[in-house]
Amino acid sequence: MTMIAEYGSILVILACVLGLFVAWGVGANDVANAMGTSVGSKSITLRQAIVIAVIFEFLGAWLAGGQVTETIRSGIVDPALLNGDTDLYVIGMLGALLSTGIWLVIASTRGWPVSTTHTLVGAIMGFGVVGVGIHSVNWGLLSGIFLSWIGAPAIAGVSAFLLFRSVQFLILERDRPLESAQRYVPIYMFLVGFMIAMVVVFKALKSVLALDALSGLVVSLVLGVLVALIGKLVLYRMVFRKSSEDRFDFSSVERIFGVLMMFTACAMAFAHGSNDVSNAVGPMVAIIDMVATGGDIAATSEVPDWVLVLGGVGIVLGLVTYGHKVIATVGSGITELTPSRGFAATLATAGTVVLGSVSGLPLSTTQTLIGAILGVGLARGMAALNLGVLGSIAISWLITLPAGAAMSIVFFFTFKGIFT
């Protein structure tokens, strides 16, 4: 009797528990990608951020997280080399889930913003090396991930630097900043609408809408124009406070960017929930599907609605119970953020994420956002950056993949000893 036939129910329960654990870690760590800049720039309070994230992260996970999940996560391990040993695969996935969850707990308690995807990649790589052999690992994919550690933060950092410098030149450094804001902010509103639409079309609702590149681009352009037109009308209806010098305060200008940050926070939370819930439910669904079919390794597995709800609940619980630590690191630990700076960082992040989705590059949203915040800080000079916090974050990135791999190897042999 195979392990799956003997312990099928136990394996399903264990997979669900570990999947929920990883989803908790995603909420505790990765939700800072969507909320960190908004809270750090004081566009919204931490309580408001939690409410927004609870709603939009859950909706993203439930409504748009049901894309087809690869049986072997991201093609890291070649299933043909398993030689039909489904017991080996189930044990490896359980170890990968447990090691990913534990590393996210460690990182979250220390306030480190790490990549959940890269943690899971490292974990599956570790199980593949010891369970199947070093030849089973897709080293081409891993080399792309290594390159993304440098490329994604660099692209986002340069983009954020240029965006914030344009805000400074066109608005903040003008004699009448509010009048300049009313003139130029609709352009930024167009960029926000366009980029948010791109994130939703090509990342959050990619499998639901199934639009080709040209159709997605046209839809995004139309939505960007609509956002700019509506924003222009709203701008002229807003009431602003005048200073004693009969000039509008910079706080009024920042208030405008604060409104933009509200929209970007909602959209990024939805996109994050739809995309990163797969880190928790992908291996879990593969195990459940394998138990249900008696051990067949299918090419793909459809994600049931109840699994998406479980993943969404886990993300929400992680955010509510422990998300504040990483949000604090992202929002205020690296550099001081204002709404205009946070806006530039968030928009640059969204643009880089879309670039990665369209081109198929394995980008980390976490690393992309940190690069964007770094770029905004550099626009004000090196003195504006907390190099100690940046050093800690860099070290956590370097050890994420090997930490996931090392723990996965330990848990692989632990589960193997228990079940076989």
C-alpha cells in the first residue's frame, strides 16, 4: 500500500494546515508591498490600511486567485524525473510548505520584507536536489531569479527617482505649487489609472480576462484617460487651506497625492492577494489533487473555491496579527515618506511588476518596492537613507533562498521518516 493510500486523509489535513500557515506568513510579510508606502507616508492610518487590505486582499485571493496552478511549482523540478514516485513528491511539497511558513515567521518577527516566492522556490529546489537529484532542478529559472535580485530593484529605483524628480520640478519647486498640482497631477492620475489597469489585466485577472497584449494595452489606456478626466474634475472641487502668506500650503499638494495613494493601495492589495495566494495554495492543491486521484501527477490542477477562501483567510489573519512590523520597516524604516514620495515609489513598483508579468521575468514585488523606495530616498540624497536598515534587508534577501532550501531538506527527511 502506498503512503497516499494509507495516509490520504491525514495528508490532506496536513496540507491544508501548512497552506494556511504559509498564507498567514504571506499576510504578515508580503502585504507590506501594498500598504507600506501608504501608511509610511501617512496617507492612511495603520487601522485604515488593515481594513483596506482585509477587504481587497481577500477579494483578490478569492475572485482572481483561481488561475491554473502548475503541479510542480514554477517548473523548478522536472516531474518526469520523479519516475512516478508520488509519495516522494507529496513529502517534498509538505516540507516546502513548512519551511516557507517558518522562514516567513522568522523574517516577519524581525521586520524583514522578504520574497515569499523566492522562499518557496528555494524550498522546492532543496527537496528536488536531495529527493531526485541535482539534475532535476531547472537552473535556468533560478539564474533568472538571481538576475532579478539586481534588475528589479534597479529598474524600480531609477523609475521612482525620475518620477519624484518630475514631481519636484513640475510642482513642489514652483512658486505656486497648488496651481501647478492642479495643472500636472491629472497626468500622474492618467499614469496611475493606466498602471493599475495594467496590473489588474496582466497580473491580478490574467486568467479571468484572458486578453492579449494589444487588447490589454487598449483597455488600460482607456481606463487611464477616464481616471485623469474624473481626477481633473475632483481636483477643482477640493477645498484647500491657505497659509498666512496667502499661498497654499504644501500640505494641500500632499493631500492630493494622498488621495492617489488610496487608489493605488486598494489596487495593489487586490493584485497582491490574487497573485501571492498561489504561493500558499499551489503546493497544497497539488497534494490534494494527488490524493484525490490516487497518486497521478497531472500537468495542472484547478484551484477549488474553498481553497482560495482558505488562502484569503490566512492572508487576512497574518496581516491583522503581525503585519504591522514589516509595514513599519517598508513605510518608515528606510527613508521618510510623504504622499508624493510614496506615490512615486508605488507607481514605479506597479510599472516594474507589469513589465515582469508581460516579459515573464520572475520578479519579486517585495524587492521591487524596496528598490523604488530607495530611488525616492536617493532623490533627496544619501543622508535621507537608513543604511543600517537597508543592510539588514539585503542580508535577508541573500539568505532567503538558501534558508528555504536548507529547512526544506530537513523537513523532507523528517516527513519521510514519519510516513515511510
